[in-house]
Amino acid sequence: MKQTILVTGGTGFIGSHTVVELQQAGYNVVIVDNLSNSRADVVDGIESITGVRPAFEQVDCQDLAALANVFDKYSDISGVIHFAASKAVGESVQKPLTYYRNNITSLINILELMQRHEVKGIIFSSSCTVYGQPSAEHLPVTEDAPIQKALSPYGNTKQINEEIIQDFIHSGAAVKAVILRYFNPIGAHPSALIGELPIGVPMNLIPFVTQTAAGIRKQLKIFGNDYGTPDGTCIRDYIYVCDLAKAHVKAMERVLGNENTDAVEVFNIGTGRGVSTLEVVEGFERATGVKVNWEYAPRREGDIEKVWADPAKANTVLGWKAETSLDDTLRSAWKWQLRLKDMNIG
């Protein structure tokens, strides 16, 4: 019998790609999303790729009563993958209360209902932001690197939520958790039927690059060229979203199927390679043959100078590895942007 997985934020960027991978791995999926930063027709794209239409409930995870109705309606939920959160670093600095209310309340509601309905496992969508700016001896970053004071309210919500999960399970809750600390997901499904579709002005680099290349945005701004990096721009670990999505399937198999694992496990999900913002823009131009109008701008508050993963633990323990090249990933993002342009979206 197929197991049913609840995916919060399942019409979002990472969520939708993970739903595809879950369905292709044989799971039933129920999506919960309030559509605050996504579109309902993403479900159509998922169905076109997999041939299976996931159940979809338009619910805000801050609404405990509405979320409880979902758990009541789908009484066979075995596990939860919790993506639903506000996620823009810069915006979180401007709207801290919005971020604390949404990101923390949503997780507490999920955990409360998991316990009530005896749901066994949760995969939590965390972030490399919990490491802050790692010192030189902690680059690349392992899971044992110290957690540092967050540089943004967004990063702080991830730290707090990790602590909530730890405390919840330590209290005796019969739940297992895998915390996945993502680095920087980019790209789109090779079918170009789903991809990153921010509402309004993009907060992430790649959609701004592709929208600028497509003429939707006049100019891309690279925030800061005076960092202590080889070309002066920030360095990140950019991972293909489909590779990232596959890590969630591995993690779910682990929490639902292995009795001998720790109650809470943490894995870095990245490529192990640091790439600068300038290298990404130049790489996009090289991979697609399309020029991008860009200029340098002052540093942006909350941005970390450089961070990239040591993914060895995920490689060995989860049996997962990032496999897609940066050029192929950037081409997938451009293919998605061209499809959006054909559809007059974005």
C-alpha cells in the first residue's frame, strides 16, 4: 500500500519538484499551500509530468483549525515534508514579525497535529543560513560547524525551528525528524512544466537573472563587489532543485523505514562547490548564449559573504549526491523562463 506524504508549501519552487519526485517514487501526496508565493496551476504541471494529480488543499499552516481538517480528511498520512515558510532574507529584515509569526507558528501547528494523529516522520526544510558566516576553518561547512547568530530574521526562524523540533522530540514525542540544511537551490524541471515562479519582484538571484535576460527586468543588480572573495562578490553553493528534491525522498525513506536511526538527524544538501554571484551570471551567459544587463550595487543587509557545503554525510549516510552540472542547471532555468514568456507569465 502506498504511503501518503503531506507536503506543506507543495506548490512552491522546491515543494513542487519534491512532489514530483515523491510521486515518481511511489508515494501518494497531499499538498497544503496558501498560494501566497505560488500558483494553483502548478498542480497541473505536476500532473503533466507524473500522470498523477496530487491532492491539493488551499490552507494556511498558521490556521490550526483548517490544518486540523486536512489531517482529519487524509487520515492515512505517514510523513510530513514542511516547506511552507516566508523565505526572503532581505524582506525578513524589513518585516521581521511577519517572518516570526508565519515560520514559527506554522511549524508548531504541524508538530501538534502530527502528534495528535500519530504521524511518524517529518522532513524539515532548513537552510545553510543557520551557520551564519562560517570561519575559514569551517569552510566547506560540515553539520558539526557551530551554529552562529543569525544575520537575518529569516535565518533566525530556521534556527529557532530546528530547536523546536529538537525540544519536541526530546520531550518524548514519538516522531522522527530529518533536518535538511539547503544551500542555494536553482534551476527548473527538465520538462519546463514547473520551475521557480516568484510573485512580484524576484528575491532570489536566478529568476532575476532570467527575467532580466528575457527583458522583463531592466537590469540585474549584484549586491556588493568588495567582499573578501576572489572577484569581490558573494560565494554560494548552488544546487539543482531536482537533485535537492531527490534528497527529500531519501530522507523520507529513512525516517519511515529505518528503526535504528537517531530521532533527529541533520544533513547538509549542497554540491560542495562554492560559486560567486559574478560566476553565476557569467556562467548563465556562457551556458545560454544570452547576455544579461547587470551592474554592481551596494551590499544588501543580511547577506553572508561566503558559504558552501561539505555534503559528505548526505552522500554516505543518505546515499544521495548532487549530480547535475551548473551549466545544465542554468540552461534548465532559462528553458523555464522561455516557457513562461510563451505563456505570458512573469
